[in-house]
Amino acid sequence: MNKNEIIPLTIESVTNEGAGVGRYDGMVVFVPFAAVGDTLDVRIVKTGKTYCYGIIDKINIPSCDRVSPDCKVFEKCGGCAFRHISYEAELRAKEEIIRSAFTRIGGLDPEFLPIISDGVRTHYRNKAQYPVGRDKDGNIVCGFYAQRSHRIIPCEKCMLEPDIFGEIRSAALRICERLKISPYNEEQHNGVLRHICLRRGHYSGEICAVFVVRRNVPELKKLMRELMNGFPDIKSVWASVNTEKTNVIFGQKDILLGGSETITDTMCWKMFMISPRSFYQVNTPMAEKLYAEAAKLAQTEGKTVIDLYCGIGTVGLSMSDKVGKLIGVEIIPDAVENAKKNAEQNGVTNAEFYCGDAGYVTSLLRQKNTKADVVIVDPARKGCDTATLDNIVSFSPERIVMISCDPATAARDCKILAERGYKTVSVRGVDLFGGTMHVESLVLLVHD
């Protein structure tokens, strides 16, 4: 096949990034925004030895899963992958992504349980981060990066976020124009405002706004006052100063511009304090379903539980009423302080929290002869390192409950744990990220 050649293609499956997959003349063809069952004319845009990439030139026979996208910037913004198919079809695709990861990457044969969902894929996100720049006409804009680029796609209303986020962003941009707070220019490394970050308590409605800036300027205080006057739900406003040429969003120094240091929210009937950098699941109602299911698998009653990558303590504290002893480990200092305060304000007296890398802290705990009946692990997308997995095994827990936002790294880690004597009993998808390519996996491992 050659570049720009148009071929007929039937879509048979989807990748873990949401692209359709078909086969033509012995080659695998990947096609973004295709649906299983589509019969297409596809224009080839990139070729390799055994695979190539194409774009849809014409839909000849649409899949029965196809629906009209409900977002104006879908296919332009890099956020959603599945708004062109029904939610039922999306859930089937995510179940297959999880199954493929654990059988193909992990070489495992667990029980695959039905995915958990509340049927919602709009307005669920409690956190969003928006890059700021100028459009071709010189207007200040913010939105989302196009997929695999740093080109900003302006977006007035994202289907994943609460409407008030769009209202705050629009107001902030108008105020910045008036106060002459210039947007950051990534190529020239000048300007002031790099990102607008918003997070909101799902039940409390309290909002934290963070302005990531290249330098602190007096006008930020004026921006803070106008926003807090215009939006009473904004309880906390910060500036995060990032002076580096980097893809990392938050900077080296955080400055409280106004309001309180934290916002609060309720999850699993407990109150939580949330700092700007704290990890807190972006879909609160689905996180509650996730943690309830994790508690069933963990069987924590009267047990000693180690909660790795604990963030502000949400997972462990949600189970603390039945746990004998809870030990939380987290690398972000602010999150650990939040976790300690969250335990205190919820009257939890059987929990202790340690700040540090999971591998390092588990080594220290092991040296102290700490015993653990259950280990709960909720790592970042990259998964666990080998040292952490070895230390988990050294506790000889009866059960390991793994929560993962990347089925591929979860499958890899479960394969390593299998080599160390732990059987992957069951895997269940939990859809915290409707409309997008992401899906949470909930895994139970027991000593074989």
C-alpha cells in the first residue's frame, strides 16, 4: 500500500486508544474514529512493514453502533475517543481492551467480570486542566491540546465537565484580556498564563482554581478577586509558578492568592480535604462504586491493610470502619498532610500515613517487621516498579487488590506477581472515564 491510496476496509476491533482496526492485503490498518462493523473507504496516511494508518474517506455502510457525536470539537480535541458510538458499544470495547491486555500482555486467565458503569458519560469530571495561548487572530484562547500535539483547540463547553467550568474559563479569559495578563507562548517561552486548572467538590460544589504562570504578577490578585466575586463557589485560588520550558503543568512554587488552602468534598460518606496537587478520582460517583467493590474484594474486617499510592487517603479511609489497622503510603507531601487531616476529621484513629516513594517506604516497613493481611495498590498510569512489587510480596498478604487506570501496565504487573506466587483471580472494568479511551481495572490477586 502507498500513502494517499484509498482502500476498502471493514472494521473488526478497536485498539486501547480507541482506533478502529481492519485488515487489507495482509496488513493491519488503524483508523481513528471508526466503529466496529463499519464498511469504509480509507485513505492511507502512513505506512509500515506490517501495518499502516488511515483516515476515513467515506463511510459506505455505517456500524449499527454509530451515533451522532454530541460535541462540536470531537475528533479535533484529544480528549474523547468514543463519542461517535453508543455508550453500550463503548463499554463492550473497554471490556475487550481489558481482556486483551490481561490475556495477551499478562498471559493470564482470570475471571473477567462485567464492567461497572452508571450509564453517564457527560458532565462527570471534577477536575480539568486547560492550556492557554493565542489563536491565529491574536485572541487569547484556552481549551485542550489536539491529539499528539501542543496545538490548542478552543472549547467553550466540554461535554465531560460541569457547565460552571466553561463559565469560569470564559470569565477568566475576559478578565485576563482586560488586565493585560498575557498568555504563554511555548515556542518563544514568554508571556504569563500557561494553564487554568479547576477542580470541584462533586457534592460540596466548592471550587479550587489554579493559574499556572511563568511568573507571578500583581494582576493575578485582581483576577482572583473578580472571579471570587463573580463565582461564590470558588473557595480557593492559587498561582503555581512554572518558569521551565517543560510539558509538566504545575510549577516549583505554589502561592495562595485568596480563599482557603483546600476545598472539601464527601466520598463514601466521609469528608475529604483536597489540595490543588492532591490525587482525587475525577468521577466521584463512579469512584464510590469502585471503592465499594474494592472493599468487597479486600475483605478487610479486622485486618491490617497497606494502601499504596494512597493520595489523600480516599481508598483506605473509605474502608476504615472495618479495618483493624490502616497504613497509607504516598509520595506527595501535601496529599499526605491531607490524608492525616482527613483521618482526624472523620474520627479515624486506626490509620497512619507515610510520605515517600512506594518502593522505599515499603522497604522501611518491611525492616520494621510490619505485617499486612491485605495490600491495596492504586498506582499512576506507569504502574508499579519491580522493587515495589517485590516488597508487596515480602509482606505475604492474603490478598492484593489492584486498582489501575491502564490495563496494559496492570497486566504486566500481575504477570510479575504471578511469577512470585500470586494468582490473578478476577478482573473487572469500572468506567470512570466515559467517552474517553481510558478505563479503570479492578483486580483481585490471592496467594496461589
